Amino acid sequence: MFPVLRRVGQLAQHLSPPSSVPGPFSTSIFRSFSIPAPPFPAARNMATGNSGKITDWVVPTDKSGEFKRQVSVFRNWISREPGAQFPPEKDRYHLYVSYACPWAHRTLITRKLKGLEDIITYTSVHWHLGPQGWRFAATDENIPGANTTPDPLHSSFTHLRNIYFDNEPNYEGRFTVPVLYDKKTNRIVSNESAEIIRMFYYEFDDLLADQYKNIDLFPEALRSQIDATNEWTYNDVNNGVYKSGFATTQEAYEKAVTTLFSSLDKIESYLAGSKSPYYFGDNITETDIRLFTTIVRFDPVYVQHFKCNVRDIRSGYPAIHQWLRRLYWDVPAFRETTQFEHIKKHYTKSHSQINPFGITPVGPTPDILPKDEEVRAIGGVKN
């Protein structure tokens, strides 16, 4: 998921249509599913500005200098309810993701945790995002990461934008990942990561073995706490790094980065006082998934590229660092879906507005520390 919709009329239709509105902008999606959906974000302005350049993350004429994220447009729902427009079926749905994107990363982690590998296929785009948006890897490119290939469903499509325009010829937003695609009807189901992962929690359970069916990432007893935590961690941390990195005024940057580190301090204090391995106890929940995809990118990218350098995770937040490494090294769904080459090259070579020469820093090394190793300063203190 990356920034914001110009078509105010379509957005208004999206937010408050009659329940019978058909087509890819339908919002009758929540009438039948069994768990709460994240609230719709407030409407915002298109982030590409008058230039229409995808690589402009802040409107050049916006004097505030603030980054404003796009509202997702395709918001249909896969549901087990009888007569659902998009019922759960094996090999019917395909995920388009980027290993670089934290929002898409959520869906890959959840897909693996819930044992959906044989039910939902996926393709990763190339790590580079250029003037035409995300592109698919060419057949002769040797790009790391499983399924980083040409589009397996459309042989003539070279960019993710082709899928968007195939669904909505007049689409004017950004061409974001993830995209959940229905191979049977050739339609985009959803491009909202927060809702895609919640579809994966339960809607496919009838097709799963008990070991995966019993994995509950959004337990009813914790839902209010998870939703409340999502609210501020999304605004201040997940999106906070982008607000810091894409700011075009000193005031916008300092406002965002101050809020970001205040929230990281809050997370550190909470985890330091907890005896549990995960954010809400002994089992992984949605909160761990959503927070992990930002924290695992923090030291390799956000510290230098987005100027989030008040502290890094490995030397400045010991409890967060321990929580991060436990997920990465102990849970294959987190480690095996994390592709650091995509992450580092995407940010540093795609964001020409803030890194025009596309230089990718060598460090920090390693990208993530082993569980039994600390940075030298901290290791020295412990010894």
C-alpha cells in the first residue's frame, strides 16, 4: 500500500453507497463476515499532485510538506456466507505483492501462518518502483525471492498498473500492493492489506487442516485491544516512518519523527514490562504481524533513508529488539517472507525524490542480528 485518490466522487461512492452497488467499488463487503473490519480511513487528497508523478510522494505545491497516504479503493470481501460474491475456494485467488512493501508483507506472513500456501498463489513484483509504478520481473532477470517472476496470469502485462486498468479503465489512484485477485472472474477483490489479512484469518478455515484452523490471529477476547493498538501504531509507527521520510519541510519532519519515537518508547516500555513472548501473550496476533513489518525494516532502511535516526532498534530498544528477533528467528512465516535485498534496493533506488542518485548504503550489517548477539556497545556492557 502506498499513497491517495484523486477521484473524490468515487471515494464518496465507496464510503457511503447503497448496499447493492455493484462492481469493483462495492462496499457491501462487511454485511456477511464475522469479524470487525478496520475503520475506513478519512478521505485525503491525491499524493501525486499536479505533476501526476508516481515518484512524487508529497504534492510539490503542498506547503505543509506532509505525506498523506492513499485510501484503498477495491474493498470487496471473500466470505464463507452462502451466496457470497467471492467464496473461499482453493486456487481461485492470487496475491500480487512486493517483498519490499511492509503492507504487502503482512499478507505473506498471514498466508503462511494460516497454511494457505496451497490455496492462494502469489507473485512478487520487481523491487523497483518507477514512473509507471511497480513492474514485473522479466524472464531473463535473476531477482532473489520466490515467485519474483513475470505475471503468470497475464502474459502481456508488464506492470501492476495493467491489472488496475483492466479492472477500472479510468482508475487514477496509485497502483499499490498488495492486490488480492480473483482468477475466476478476473477481478480485483481487494487492495487493502488490513482487510486482506482478516479475510485470511477465518474465511478459508473450512479448507484447512485443524493445525491451521486453530491458529487464531484475532481472538475475540483481544479484539478491542488489538483494534485500539492498531489505531495509534498505524498512524504513529507504520505510517510514521513514511511521514518522517517523505516530509518536504523541516516542521513536517520534526513533527512526524517526534511522534514516531515517542510511540516507539511507549512500545518499548510495554514490552519491557511484559513476561510474554508476543505483544498480547503467548500466541502471535495481528498486532505482532502489523508491527513486525515496520520494525524489521527500521535499522536497514528507515534509520538512514527516512531520517529516523534518533535511535536504532538494535542499540536503542532492547525489548523491541528481543521481540523482533524472536519472531524472525523462531517463526518461519516471518523469516521466510522477509527479503532484505528487495527492501533495501526498493527504498533507496525507487525514491528519487529523497535519494536522487539511488545509492544503497552497505550497512547496517547484518540486516538483523542473531538472537544471541548484540551490538558491540551493548555486548560489552553485558560482559
